[in-house]
Amino acid sequence: MSQEAAKRRKADDNNRIINEVNTGVLIDMFEQMKNDMTQQMVQLKVDMDKKIIKMQDEIDSLKTQKKDMEEDIKIMQDGQDDSDNMMSEMQEEIDRLKADREESEKKSMEEDIENLQDGQNDSDNWMSEMQEEIDRLKADREEVVVSKIDDWEYPLSIDIPATYWIEQGFNAAYSRAVKKILSKIKWMTCCMRRGLYIQSIGLEAIFENVNENTILIHDDILLPHLRQLTDALEEYNYPDAPENLYLTNIQIVPEVIDMFTQALAATKVKNIYINDTDFVQVCDQLNFVTKIMQDNSQMRVFRWNGIPIRNNQHANDLAGVINNHSHLKAIGMSSCFTQGNHGHAIVCRLLSGDKYEKVRFCNNNVVTLGNTHIPDYIATNPPLTNLNLTINHLDDNDATLIARALKRNNKLRILCLGGNDITEVGIDALKRAIFDPSSTLNSAASSNHTCCIKGIGLDEYFYDKLATKKEIRGRKIYSLLSKRAIESSNAYHLDSEFEEDHSLKFAPYVLGCVNRYSSQRLDLAPPMWLRNQFFNDWPEIANFKPFVRPVAIVYDILRNWRMPELYERKNLKKKRTVKKR
């Protein structure tokens, strides 16, 4: 009995322990479930709060859009009223300005008339005083000249019988040409001996028929007259020496070379021109140039034209003598290298320093054969302002390279390329470098505005000696706007040249440019030959004038462009911002 009771107790204890364990497990399970449910409820609440906040933001955004739309509608309604008011105010302002201008012009004209009347009286008094001074100076000069004329007379006779020349195989025209040059020698000698200023010494043989007797052949009978001229030049005591010496169409012998080099060493002539002159001995050419270069350190201009140089060594020596002169600013060598390719080598030597301002190298058989020395020199932007390469053999490749070089040059003002082997390909490249009438405003503004290319049919209308780079640039841009105004295409080109979002922003600047550059426009009716040359690309408008009045350009832009957008730019910008949101 006791064993059974013990077993029952033990079984009851086991059951109690099991029940307690099960109860604890259930309690833990319920606690865990409670915690999990609590966390889920918290997360669900957070998610619901976020969704509520997001929905509230969307509601606020919709309310804002609704409000902006209501404001835009109101602004558009007010803008229409403001536009009407603005147009009315503008018309009143125009009427007021017109009345003020008429009044101002009337008042200004009255003041101008009064000033002109006062100025006329002052001018009459000034002219009277000037005339008295001129009369006094003339009387003093005549008195001095008469006294000097009495001091010196030409000692030789210039009357050489015509039979003298005819017996030597010349004709009567040759005799008359000799008499003319002797008469000029006498006149120049008398002027210098009498102390009168003479600007140029010209020993030039001019013949009636240029096809024959083009050279005055040396004769010993002329030596005394040449001696009188050179002695007078050597002893010339006028404060200013003659500026120019011309030796043209004459034959020079060593005796004459010695006469002139000695006289030039004493007189210091600044500009020497030797044209179509024949030297009896070839070596005399280099000797003559060497002496006058060494003895005339202040010489500025040297021209050597129509004197053939066929020896390559002789040509290099001559170029070296010229380059060694320290003050020479302008050099000309034309029709000297008609055979071989010496011309290109010589022009490369001349275009190698930074001292020449003008270089004339025409009809010298220049063939580059791909050499880039000439465009490379131009690209260095040297002091050169005038380069004449007329009548040579430059081709399209040379023209293209020169066009590129002009992009980096702002000192060259005149470039002559006529008579070369340049076709339309090279001409188009050069045209794009200086100004292409079919180009854009940006390309027209960035082109070369200092160099005028002559001889190949390009426009020369924009250039003159006094025009600055800024003025020429303004003329080109204004000409382009004028051409488009005639075609009613300014608005089209402005839209295509600027981005759509930025084209309206540049409208005020474009209109301002029209007013600013209109002051640079030239005569509104250029000569017919110039008009035909400038507008040969547009035969359908041959009577077109390069520069129309500014009001025509402004009218073309405002008539064809999107005027509502000009006034609604601010509203359009706001709409784009809302659309991006």
C-alpha cells in the first residue's frame, strides 16, 4: 500500500512538474508572441505615418500647382492689360520724344546759324590776316629767289643736234627724248645750285613709243651733264635733302655709278627707285647696291624693278646686302627672276626678319613646291603691313595655308595675290579667313579684320587707310545683318545660330549691335563697279546696297521673331520649373 502510494505521489509530482514546465513554456511563448506583435504594430504605425506624410505632401503640391495655375491665369490676364497700357505709354513717349526732338533740332539749328554767322566773321578776319602773311612771304621768297638766280647759271648747252643721234642709228624720237632728260637735268641742277628745295631727283628716260628705244644708251656726250647733276646733289646745302632718287630706263656705266654713289653718300637720300635700268657689266649691279646701302644708313625705301638677275649666287649676295641694312623699312623687287626658281628662295630670305613693313615681290616666278615659309612667316605676326606677291605661281594650297596664317595675324593690312594660280578653292579659303557673306555672326566676328586681300575678286569695300580693326569688324557684321534684312531672314538665322533656350536672351544684345554698328556703315549707294564686285555671288539682287538703314534691320527682327516670348520670358521660365518638378 505504501509502495503504491509512493508511486502515485511520484507520478503526481512528475505530472505537476510537467504541468509547471508546460505552463512556463506557454507563458514564454505568449510573451514572445506579445513582443513580436508589439514590434509589428510599431512598424505598422511608422509606415502608416510615412504614407500619411507623403499623401499630405502630394496634397500640398497639388494645392500649390492649383494656386500657381490660378496666378498664371491672373498674370496672363493682367499681362494683356499691361501690354495694352504699355503700348499706349510707348506711343505717348514716342510722341513726346518726337516733339522734344523737333524742338531741340529747331533750337540747335538756330544756335548753329548764329554760331556760323559769328564764325564767318572770324573766318573772314582770319583769312584776311592769312592772305596778308602769304603775300608777305611770297614777296620775301621772290626777293631771295631772284638774288639766288642771279648767282648761278647752268654752264652747259643742252642743244645736241638731232643729226648726232641719227648718225649713230637712232631716230628723231630718241633725239627728242634725250633733249627732255637734259632739260630736266638742267632744271634740277639749277634748283639745287640756287638753294631751292627739290623733293625728287629723277633721271628718267621717257620715249614716245614704248615699243622701241626703251633704254637711254650711254654716250660720253652725256657725262658732263650727269657730272653737273651729281656735283650739285653732293653740294646741296638745303636743310632737307631730296627724299627720292629715280633712275629709270637708262644705261649705267661704271663712271656714272661712281658719280651717283659719291653724291648719295653726301646727300643721304631716303628713298631710291631703280627701274628698268641696264648695267653694262653684271657685277656692277651688286657693286652699285652695296655702295648705296653702305653709304646711306638712313635709307627707308629701296626698289629694284625690271632688272633681271639670272645668277643664283648673285641673287643671294644681293638679298644679303639688302637684309644687312639696319633701317630699311620697304623693299621692292619685281620682274627680276623670270627664269628658274630663284624668286622663291629670295623672297624667303627677305621674309625672315622683323624689320620690313612693306615687301613688293611681283612677277618673280615664285613657286613654293609645298614649302610653307611664306604662310609660316605671316603666322608669326611680324611688323609687315603690306605684302605684294602679284603675278607669281602661288596655288590653292598656298592660298589655304595663307588663310590659316591670317587667323593669327593682326598687323598685315594689304595682301596682293592677283595673277597667281589660285582657283575658286583657294579664293573660298581666303574669303572665309577675312569675311564670308554667307557665314554666321560668330564666324564674321572672329575673322581677320585688318587684312585687305586684293587682286582675286574679294571685297575691298570695308577697308580704308583710316579704319580701325573695330570699325571694320562692325562694318562686316552690319553688312551681314543688312543682307539678311533684305532677305527677311534675320530671325531664321538667329534661331539657327543660337540655342533655342538662349536665342531670346541674346535679342536685346542683337538689337543693341544694330544701333552700335550702324555708325560704321559706309555710303548707302556705292559705285556700280564696286556693287557688282561685292555681290557677284547674289546676281538676283545685283542692286542690293551693302548697308541698309538700321530701322530696316530692327523691323525685320521684330516682325519675324517671336514677340510674345520676348514679353513672357519670365512666365515661360516659371512654367518650365514647375514642369521639371
